[in-house]
Amino acid sequence: MCVTCEHMLYEEHRSAEAGPFDPCPECKKFPSNDGKECYHCFSIGNTIDECPECQGQPWSEEFLVIKEEIESQPPGTIH
């Protein structure tokens, strides 16, 4: 799976944990995409086979390294 798909799935899990949201009309487990199906429903079975977190598997090492690098950088300033 590409790291972009992995990122989308990861963020959907975090959004669901963050609090109330407009649920996906298909699965009701993740936030909808402007009233349409969530990324999980859109991608699993179509572009990817499964979500690692849903299957109790770890995220890829490549994704975790990139995520850590991004999160360790201080936020930029807007001028």
C-alpha cells in the first residue's frame, strides 16, 4: 500500500477517536466525506486490500518514519 493511502486511513482512525462526527452513510464507523462514504469504504476492496489498524496489524515502517519526521518538525509561520 502506498504511504498516501496509509496516511488517509490513519487520519480517519484519529478523526473517529477525536469526538463526534458525521458518520459515513455506509459503515457508520468513520467520518463521512461531505456526506459520502469514508475513505475506508471507498478504498478497501477497490484500491487496497485492507487497513492495517482495522486488522490489528502495525502501520508500515516507511509510513511511521515519514509520520515521525513530519510530526517532529516545528510548525511553520504564516506571514
